[in-house]
Amino acid sequence: MKKKQPMNSPILVNDKQELLNHPATQVTKWWLPDDILFFTEIPKTSVENFSKKTIARIVRSWQTDRSPEGRSARDI
């Protein structure tokens, strides 16, 4: 039987699928995200805060690109 790793301990993952699957042994499936986006650089404002508007625009664009018929999740 595989030993469960505590959720608060750091994990080393090799790919996105492994990262998505790791908590599946610890929590119920509906708590888990459908997908994960990785940013090489977090967009920031002129005063070095995270640019939430830019991040939201990137996420909306990503959702449109991957949703059926080019519609975003909000349109469905």
C-alpha cells in the first residue's frame, strides 16, 4: 500500500499531470482544478503589484482557445 504524503509537505513533480493527480489521493475529486496554467513571468503593474486585469485577460484568452467552438467558459 502506498504511503500517503501529508498535504502540507512540499512535493516534487515532473509534469502537469502529476501535479493534478497528487492531491487526488488526499481529497475529493470536485475540490481539484480541471487544469493548471503556468506562467513564466507574472504580469505586474507599474508599482510592482500583480496585474490581475492582465492575468484575467490571459486566462480568458486561454479558455477561449481550449473550449468547444471557440466559446469561453462564461459564454457556455
